[in-house]
Amino acid sequence: MSDRLKALADAGVSIWLDDLSRERIETGNLADLVKESSVVGVTTNPTIFAAAIANGERYDDQVAQLVAGGADVDKVIFELTTEDVRNACDILAPVAEATKDDGRVSIEVEPTLANDTDATIASAKALWAAVDRPNALIKIPATLEGLPAITAAIATGISVNVTLIFSVERYRAVMDAYLTGLEQAKEAGIDLSTIRSVASFFVSRVDTEIDARLEKIGSDEALALRGKAAVANARLAYAAFEEVIASERWQPLAAAGANAQRPLWASTGVKNPAYSDTLYVTDLVVADTVNTMPEKTLQAFADHGEVHGDQVSGKGAEAQQVFDQLVAAGIDVDDVFLTLETEGVDKFKASWTELLDTVKGQMEKAGA
């Protein structure tokens, strides 16, 4: 086992792999990562599945069977992806049984539904029923239309990974949606201890967007702020999380067995080669959080990552100072987050199109 990854886990950070494929499942690779690399969860998205299906032959037989049975492309995608997530849940079931919050595998509602509340709720229910594992998480985007869908899913006992969170303001709305869902679930007599949730706060994209704007401004003050926004934003998010779990509203839910909605640091692969490739891991170490990493980042941290203790708690004021400086330098922070969410939804939709095209190609081969 990597000593560096173990040190990260020992610091209270749950290491989740941001990748999944049938090859990882069937070759034992995922089980090995759990055993040897402190991996205790998995996140997926349509791009991950598109790559898995395009690059492996392990889906061919199932695709052929589905095509022979008259399945359309949406049905094929649904069956392929829910089977992978179900099997990954089974591999991680011992982790889920041994820990309070880990051993989870996420699957995303269809991204084209990001601005349709009712369709998102229906998709979440269908995925939850199909995977049929208590350690699954259904990914719902934190769009304005996604917020009531989060509440509705939680209220019916579905565990949720809220994705595509960029601003602290929206994160607060996500936490409110979660608490409202728990309150409704409690009213309905659902055992709150069975419901899990994480809130996926996107990290690297914040630096990518803000750094580009700082470089356009070009002043010494602006350029000195590059690479600081993303970590500061996540630290402000964690401060908001601490506020909520200390609130009077949370206490009766906790007493009824509710689990805190842990912050999850997503998009932690570093995009700027000038920055350390473990920046968004080392600088965001804090207990009771999740860091979901692409394998490249996982391997980089295993090789040379460093844990310097808690890098997040008590740093809210310092993080706010970074944002005050960004505003003073001329950054329109509200526009940054609006741009990131809009682009994020567009990227999700493009990734769904990529998955559709990939599966259509496999279906054509199977039917040839």
C-alpha cells in the first residue's frame, strides 16, 4: 500500500477514484486499488463510460444481446452503465459495511435533463431502482432546476451525489436542499441513517477560468493571484459546511440518525502544468471530506504527494481575503461562477453526446 495515500486517508480524506470500466471490474483492478491504494469509492460520468466502452471489448456481448432484443441506444446505455455501477458497488460493499460513509459508487442522471426538475427526479428514481444497491449514489447537478430534484430524491430515501457546484452561494442552496429532503424523509418515517450524500465542489476549473481573466487584466497584482482562487473557494465552502452542521436546524436531524452531507473535492486533476500536480489534494486536506481523483492524480500523489495536516479548517478569513483581492483586481466573481456552471452543463451534455455516439457505433458493429 502506498504510504502517501495511507497518510492521506489517515488524515481523514476519503480517496475515491474518478473512473470506472468493466475491465477494471473484471480484471480485479478496482479491488486491487481498494486493497493497495486506499481507494474507498468511485465516481463516474458519461465521458468515463464512453472511454471505457470505446476502448474495451468487454461490453460487446451485452451490446449484442441488447441489440438482438430490440433495445434503442438509450436503453443500451442505461443497461451497460447500471451494470458496471452495480458490480462496482458489490466490490465496494465490504468498505460500505466497515465504514460509515464510504464504499460508494456514483452514477449520473442524464445530463440533458440538467434544467428539467421533473425529468431529473424520474431519472434519479430509475437509476436508483436499476442499480439496486444501498451504497450507490445518484449524481444530480446543482443547477437551479436540480435543487428541488435533490430534495425530492433525498425525501424518498435515495442517496445523492450533488455535482457541478462552483460557488459557495450555490453550495449553501445545495445544503438547504439536502436538509429539506431529510426533513421530508423524517416526516415520511424513512430511516435517515440509510441516506448518504456528498456535495461535489469543482476545484480546478475555478483556477482555469479565473487565471485566464487575471492574465487578461495583466497587472502585477492580478498576475500574483493566479492559482489561488480554487483552493480559497473550496476553503470557503468548507467554512459554510461547518456552519451548517453546527446549526440548530441540523441538530434534530443528526439526533434522528442523519448523516452529514460531506464536501467532495472534484475536478482535482491539475490543468496548469506550472502548478504542482497534487495541488488540489495536498492543499485541501481536512477530515471528513472526499477527494475524487482521476487515476493520473492518484498515481502522482502515491509517488510524491505530501500531507501537511489540516489545510482547510480555520482558513475561511484568509480565503475570503483572496476573493477580496480578486474583486479589487477587477474579477467579476459572480460572472465567473455563472460562466463555469453554464460551461459545466454544456460539457456534461457534450459528454452525453459522446457516449451516445460511442454506443451507437458499438450497436452498429453488433448488428453488422
